[in-house]
Amino acid sequence: MNTAELKTITKEQIPAKAKTLTPNDIQLLINTLTEKDDKLRYNAFLLLQAHSKEAPTVYPHWDTLAIKLTNDNSYQRSLGVMLIAENIRWDKDDKFAKVIGKFFACCNDEKFITTRQTIQALATITQTTSKYDQEIKDNLTKMTFSGYKENQRQLLNKDKAATLKVLNNKK
């Protein structure tokens, strides 16, 4: 794969293409996550996200994804959150335990959309592992979202309730 091909991939092609990615493709996609071109960056993200559901090939790049959790750019923080959530299923080295505080910090991000994506990503995490269920439940229960507008708080509370419902339905 190269950037010209990456740019032309449609959303419909993502699932099939994600299944054929090589380690070299994964490296290219990881590098492309910082690209200025929105189309390239977004397609790279979608491919990595879809691939992460199928195989552990993205997991070796965990540290690169973890650095994104504290990036100055909220879009980069969101990418880190969502890709880490998808790679929890492959986390045999307990790397999430080392970044969980930074992950939770994104639940009160300065950007509303990053906060939403992080809370939704917590649901993804709870669906693939039970290891962090209590910690996620404890942190979610304490969240108030007071720094957001009323309509944003309502959406965040819906996301919070949905994630807690996923947790409660596991038992």
C-alpha cells in the first residue's frame, strides 16, 4: 500500500482491505495518523481500527498510540483513545494499566467530541476485557461533566449511561 492508494479507498472497501494489511502497511498507516491531509489520516485510522478487531498487528505500536493521549491536538488524542480501545483485546503485557490515568483524563477533555469518544471507547474496552470493569465503573460514576454546556452534558450523560449499561449487562 502507498499513500496514493490509501487516499482512494472508500469506506465500503475498508473492511476487506483491513484484512489484507501487512506489517509494512501497518507502519505506513501509523505514520499517516499524523498526516495533515484529512482523507489520508482518516482512512489510515479506519483501516487500523478495522484491522485491530481482527489481528494483533497494530498492538506493537501501542506506545505510539499511548503518546497520542497527551498530544496537544484533540484529534490525535481521539485517535489514540479509539485505537487503544480496539487493541485492548491484544494487551497481554498489561500496557493499558500504565496509561489508564491518561485515558481517563480524556474523559474530561477540553474538546467535547474527544470526551464523547473516550466514554464510548470505555464501552469498547469493557466488551473485550473485564480486567478494568470496576475501575471504569468507579471513574464513570464520579464524572459530572460540569465544564460543558447543558446540551453537551446531556449527551455525555447518555454516553456514560450506555457504557455503564454495557458494564451492568455483563454480570
